Amino acid sequence: MPPPDLLSQELDELAMAAGRGDQQALADLLRALQDALWRFCVSQLGDRHAAEDAVQETAVRIVRGVRRFGGRSTAKTWALGIALNVCREHRRKRARTAAPLSEDPVTEAAPPSLRAMKAEGAEAVHAWVAALPDRQREAIVLRYFEGMSVDEAAAAMGCAPGTVKAAVFAGLRTLRQAAGVASQTEP
């Protein structure tokens, strides 16, 4: 997980200031969140163009809804929850139109932090994660790619913490099987 540019508390303060009408704080908030939103949307949609659209739509929704951010969760959790809903909408729309996924969502147009992830073996991991059922993929990405706690991931996903734990457990089991790694708890 790349180090955050701003601490969670600083992001929260920016979101609160933006909610009070501070336009510079809003611009700074969007700038600070852009890489995390990009990584998350690419991981959920598997297509650079769809991820760009999702990040833009997420930014629009953040701008429209920042006045309602009350600090009940962190600003990053709140923003990724919005991004998750946008990605779910994109997947539903794509399922109706049956558009194929891109084979390589990490391209030269991606942020440097994402290009760095394309080291040896990363392509296989991304393919395995992309193949997970939606709920498992969402939980794995939020917990391990974005470094969220179980409670934060639950808030972003709009579900109970136990649901996140179960989705992560099932997702990790599937990933271990895909990688050919035997689980220590399974025979």
C-alpha cells in the first residue's frame, strides 16, 4: 500500500472545511483522493476508460454531497463508499450492454503509483482479484489495497463488519487456490 499523501485526520479536516463552502479545501480534498479513487475504480472495473468515467462521476458526487459529510466515517471511507456505488452502477450498466473488459487496466496513462504495481507477478494477482465475485473483490481491495480496517470497509460497502470478514475470508481462500497455495486451515 502506498503511503498516503495526507493523514486521515487532514483529509477529514479538508472534507469538513469543504462542507462549509471552502472551495480550496474541496480542490485539495479531490486532489488528495484522486490516486486512491483511481486505484479503486480500476480494480473494480478492470478497464481504464470505465475507471476514468467512474472517478469523474465520483468526484461530481463528492462535490455535490460534501456538505452532507458529517465526519461519521473518515473522508476516505466516505469517498470510497461513493466510488463503490458508482462502480456498482457501471458494472450493472456494462452487464446490460455486455461490453468486454480490458485485459490490461494498468497503462501508461495511469498514475505512477499504479504503474509501479505492474511488477513481475502483479498481472496474475490483478487477474485473480478481478475474477473474484463482486462482494469479495470489493472487500479485498478495500482491506488490502486501500488499507482500510474492517469497520471502515463495512462503512464503505454499506454492510456489517461480519459481512466484510466473511467476504475477505472467502476471497483469500479463492486467491490462495488460484495461486496454488495450500491453506494452513484446510487439508
